[in-house]
Amino acid sequence: AIASAFHIASTGRPGPVLVDITKDALQATGSYAWPPVIDLPGYHPVTKPHAKQVREAAKLISASRRPVLYIGGGVVKARAWDELKELAEITGIPVVTTLMARGVFPDSHPQNMGMPGMHGTVAAVGALQRADLLIALGTRFDDRVTGKLSSFAPDAKVIHADIDPAEISKNRTADVPIVGDSKEVIGELVSLLRGSDHALPEIGAWIKSLYDLKKRYPTSFDLPDDGTLSPQHVIKRIGELTGPDAYYASGVGQHQMWAAHFLPWELPGRWLNSGGLGTMGYCVPAAMGAKVGRPDSVVWGIDGDGCFQMTNQELVTCALEGIPVKIAVINNQSLGMVRQWQTLFYEERYSN
């Protein structure tokens, strides 16, 4: 069962697996034997996409005039950043990277419109809302990106590729559903679009309008009038002084969103985040794990005071085991995002 759990956790759509062990089994003894072969008859993740569906996707891309590459954490898991960059550059299509995909496509690249959704950039949200085609790769149309589903990207057709078939058409119906590993899907799309059978989309006017939007509405912040440091400034300076090679972990809340916007996202796999699980307390242990896994790299944790109090005792483990992580605590003496929601949506009822 343990061997099967590790196999499931690290293949297909990777993620946690629950192994429920009875008390009598925990108290018993047994011989250790790791099975040489895992036999799970009902578990066969599909990694290679169906060729016909990829061809249909290529046709839609060729015919589009306002396409957007909507990129999720699945592209990071598939280690498909080289293929993504090639697809973006040969087509010229603008890219939006969700919270879990930050760094998979460099922020410095002119085609990157930033992070979409309720905490996103104007350019990324504008791109999705005005698009006539969403090329959704390794992403799940979660509510923080879409908001009200009925008004999300109203004029767009959808190509949705994901290794987990349960995600496709779950929230938004896909015109072209593709089950497969993002690395293989994107690789096959690149091959087709490089060929003579499929023209590249004519999107000059679309790109120009989005570049203008990006220039007019940059991600910025106000400096406090009293001379104190703003949290965004602190996070931005940490990134400037440390650079894009470092690993950055964050908890959940306002500091998480500021980190997603203001740290230097140039390289894939450097952003450790609990995403849609919203796991407060994630930062410190994630930073510890990153430092043990990459001992020669700099590891920063960007945490809030609410999250930090949940797992700060693990600093004892860091001291005992010699794990030199750096933690920045963004202390606003409240659960800042909860307070923000109370202000915006609950008529300023500041309970609890």
C-alpha cells in the first residue's frame, strides 16, 4: 500500500495520497519488502494526447485573432517550460500565468501579461475577458481566476489540456478537450504549428492593444505617507537583493499575493505555494524542505503574522538540524485578507 501510494503521488497528476493504517497494524511488526512491480489495475494516467484533438486545437489557434495562453501549475509539474516558450514565441500569443505557474514563463518576457484573476493584473484579466480563444494548459478554471463563470471570457472558445480528465469541462466546457501531459501536448502543438498545414494566427492588433494595457496599468503600490515601509516594497527589495535563482515559499493571504506580483519570477520551479488549498502555515515547513532539497541555494520564506504563528515552532527544527532558511514576516497584526474581504464584501463588519 505504501509503495502504491508513492507511485500514485508521483505519477499522472502528482499530489498527496492518504494511507489509512489501522492501530493493530501500527502496533504489529512485519518484514520489510519493497515490491519490485506496482500493479494497480484501475490506475493508468494518460500522458500522450490524442492526435486528432491536437490537430483540432492547432486549427482553432490558426483561425483565432485574440488568443491567450492560460497557463497553470500543471505546466510546471510537467517541466514543460521550454516547450511553452517555443509555442509562445513562434505564435506570438500572449501568456498569463496563474498563481501556481509563476516563473514557468519569464515575467520579463514582453508576451507575459502577468497573473490573472481577482488578485491579478489588469493586462492578464483584460486578455482573458476579451479573448476569442483560451488555450488552457495544466490549469483548472478555478474561481479566483474566473470569478462568476457565466461572465468569464464570454466570447472565447476553449482548448483545455490537462493530465487529469476530471478537470476538463468541470467548470468551463471545452470546445477541444485534450487529456495528456502538458509537455507532450505542447510539444505536439509546436510541431503542427511549425508545419506548412497550419498558418500562424494573425494577432498584431491584439498584441498591440494588450501591450498598451500592460503599459497603462502596471502592477504598483503606494508608499505610506508616514515614512514607514510598505509590505510590497519590502518583498520587492528582498527579490531585487536576492535574485531569481533563489527559492521562495509563502503562506496564504495578502503577503502571498504581493509575493506573486513583486518577486522576480524568471525561472520555473522557484515558487513554493499551496495554491487553491489555501494552507496557512505552509511557508516555514516548505522553506525548510526546499533548503534541505537544495542546500546550496538561497531560500526565502515570505510569511504573514497569521500564518507564521501556526508553524513558527519549526524554527527549532531549523536550529537543531542546521537548516538556514530566511523568513520575512509581513506583520500587519491581522489576518489581512480576511480583513480586506470584510471591508469589500461584508459591509465593514469586523467580527473576530
